[in-house]
Amino acid sequence: MTSEDIGPGTARPGGRTARVRSAVLRAAGDALAEHGLAGLDLADVARRAEVGKTTVYRRWGTPATLVADLLADMAEQSLPRTESGTLLGDLRANARLVARTLADPRQGALFKAVIAAATCDTRTAAALHRFYDIRVSEWEPCARQAVERGELPADTDTREVIRAVSAPLYYRLLTTGEPLDEATADRAAEAAAAAARAGAFRTARP
Amino acid sequence: MTSEDIGPGTARPGGRTARVRSAVLRAAGDALAEHGLAGLDLADVARRAEVGKTTVYRRWGTPATLVADLLADMAEQSLPRTESGTLLGDLRANARLVARTLADPRQGALFKAVIAAATCDTRTAAALHRFYDIRVSEWEPCARQAVERGELPADTDTREVIRAVSAPLYYRLLTTGEPLDEATADRAAEAAAAAARAGAFRTARP
């Protein structure tokens, strides 16, 4: 099967190109989730995506390029943040979303694989950093609004508050075999909120 | 060069075996730090360690087994904790040690590589979990003594306090390109201490 089999030509510019990319990135995500980084093979991805091998090799070339493009796509599909009206409510929504994502068998395995891939390749690392930058930017207004409401000190590094929510969840995923349940998520949110209130994320600390 | 070249036979039981293991694990650590997980090759490790290939293949068999043994060895070499007399002082000492380790070019690359290896292999993951269990057990008395001094609530999950110190440092290492400096370490310690004081790590939370 070749890339021509994906669908008929279309008048919409980039239509087939976009469909091929979508099929290939989904297949790459599946392969990474199932076999981890070591199992990512462009020919296998082409087969899974029902796209011509030549297309995949020409467009992505290496597994690292494919993982970088997958991360760019994941960043675009970032879910909008929740607004609950309180810092703790917002951070809890964020923590539960992250914990649910990492606890999901496909998503959890995929995140482990892309983090592992980033340790092996600087372009993948740059794509991973951009992905988390975008995620943090999406949720940072939760902390900024808490500053505006007077819940947090004025000179709080609001991006660090959001990172503090995710950090214990990723640390748990990568360094323990323990489950990422809702109680774990809520504790991560409470710890980040308490630390922020106490001024631990102030930019000008004493 | 074969394993026989490592040194003469010795009356001390396990002496040569221990020297071979030590040379092989150091070479494995060097290879991982230089080339990451993808570059770990038993023949290359044997060459670097000046040990016979057959010895390495017979004793470790696969890169995953070698990484698991390296992690067991790293756990044994864990540094003793600092006792400063206050929770914040102890957690700061822990955070600075972790940050210095991860900021060190060889050690940082090695930790990234073993975390990546653990995502690909369940035995390596088990060895990594044991490694962090031992590290947490070494530092957990800092939080336990803070409970005894009345600095923290009685039902504090003291292991979680220690993990909270490391989590933002590892998260920064893996998801950003930002440096792990002393200010980052101190902020991690302050955030963990503030969250613990506020009761975020109590086992029976409201």
C-alpha cells in the first residue's frame, strides 16, 4: 500500500498531506506506547499507518524526527485549562488531568517513551521542552489570577507553580511503581498551592 | 585482553570477581553517560573495562541486566544524609546534593540514561525503583525528626516529604533545558518544607 491509497487527491491544499501526517503520527504513538522507544521503526510505522514506506522515510527520515513531530502535534492538541475560581480548585483540575493522562495505559507508556527519547536526542529534547512550555503556558493563568485575587504573593513565579503540580506526578511515574490515583493528584495540587502561598515560588526570595 | 588480565588470583574470596564487576560497571556508566541508552553495547563495555567479552556476556548477558546491576551498585554507594537540626536545613542539603548530582555532566547524563532504560525494561524499572527507595530511606529520618520536634504534623507521610524535594529537580532535568543551580535546589527544599508544614503530606487529609 502506498501513500496514494490513503485517500483521493483533494482540492483542499495540504488535505492529503495532513491526513498522511495524522495517520503516521497516530501509528508512531501506538508503536511507542506498545514497544517503547527501542521498538520505534519507520517501516513498522508505515505499515501501521497504511502509508508507503518511502513517504515515511522521505518526510521523517529518522525515529528522532518522527518523535519530535509527534510532540509538536501533541502540543497543538493540548486541552484548554479549567477555571474554578480558586487556586486550589484550578491546580486540582490540572493535577487530576495530568494524573489521568499518565495513568492511562497508552498515554502513560507514550509519555515515558517520549521522555526517554528526549534523553537520547537533542532535537527530540527541544521538542519535548516546547511541549511542556506550551502546557505550562496554558495553565499559568490559574496562578496569575490567584496573584490578582491576592491569594499568592505579587512576585510569584507563576510558571513554577504550574510545574510544581506536575513534578511529583512525573517523578512518581518514572521513579516508583506506585499508582497515579486521584488522591495522589490532589496531594500534588495541595502541596503546590501551600508552597506557593508560603512564598516558595517568589522571584525575589529573602 | 581477557578477564584474567584484570589482576592475579587472590586469596580474598570474590576479589577478582569484585574487581571485574567494578571495572565493568564503571565502563557501563561511562558508556551510558557518553552515548545514552542507545549506545550501550556489551562488547564496547568489555573493551572499555579491559575485561574479556565472554566474561561480560556470560555474567550480564544483556544491556538491561547490566543497567540493573549498575543501579544496584549505585544504591550501595549512596551518600549518608546530612543532619542540620532543622527540617529546612536538612531538605536544603538533600536538594543541593540532588541538584549537584544532576547538574554534573557525567552524573546527569547517567541518570537520564538509566531513567530512559527503565521505561524500556521491567527489570531495569524494578532496579530503578529500588534505587530511589533506598535513597528515600536514607533521607526520610530528616522528616521523621521534624515530626518528633513538632515541626510537622504527626501523621505526615515522611517519605513523601523527601520525594517532594527531588521531584521538581528531576522534572526540570527531564522536561526543560533549564539549569539546576543552587537557587533551584533551595526553592525545591523550601517548597517541600512549606507544603509539609501546611499538612499537604498528612496521611489522613481532610
